[in-house]
Amino acid sequence: MVRSQAGRSPTISWLARSGGVGVETVRFYQRRGLLRTPKQPGRAAGSGAIRHYDEADVRRLRFIKAAQAAGFTLEEIRELLRLDAGHDHARARELATARMAALDAKIAELQKARDSLKWLSRRCRENSSAPCPILLAFED
């Protein structure tokens, strides 16, 4: 078993720190079934019934974070985690392709918004005596 710096088995706070998230995020992922919730040990002397985690939990937490950063939803991440065990490359590729298409659509939407703001900003600079076209655009 992995040991923390103090020589004790890693706790949820260790897992959260190792994964770069807060303890509540770990608990949220556990409630959603993305991370395991270890069984509490018995109330043996000195145990305090603390749940213990290992490097596999850290790897899974980091996987979840990386998949979220790539834009995957929690439901898609759940499927990716299941696929990992089954080596279903075709389905993983389908999910990645769908995510890329969604990202491309979002990028196009953001570029359109940027172009609109650039045009409004230019109009604002050219005619400072009229009402501000930027502010007017958001009123419509």
C-alpha cells in the first residue's frame, strides 16, 4: 500500500492534493460513480475508520480531470473509463471524434463572437459621438 509522507496510508485529502482537486470534488466523483469509495476499516484501535486510497485512485482522478479538460461530459468520462478496461478502441475513437466535432463547433461560435466584437469595437472607435454600438448590440 502507498504511504503518505507521515507514514500513514493515504487519505481522501492526500488523494485530492495528488489529483489537484478539493476533497469535495473527490466526494462528488464518488457520488457520481467515477471514483471508488473504499470500504471503511473497522474501528480497530487507532484506525479512526479512515478510508484509504492508492496510486490507482490518483491515476483515475487525473484521467477524469484530463478528460474534462478535453471537454468530455461526466457521462462520457464514465463510458471512457469502462472502455479502458475493455480495450474498445473503436468506441473510444467515436467519442473522441464526436468531442472534436463539438469543439470545432464551439470554436466557430467563439470566432463568430470575436469577429462581431471586433466589428462593434471598430464602429465604436469610428463614431464616438453616437450611442455606443457595443452597448446597443447587447440591448437587442
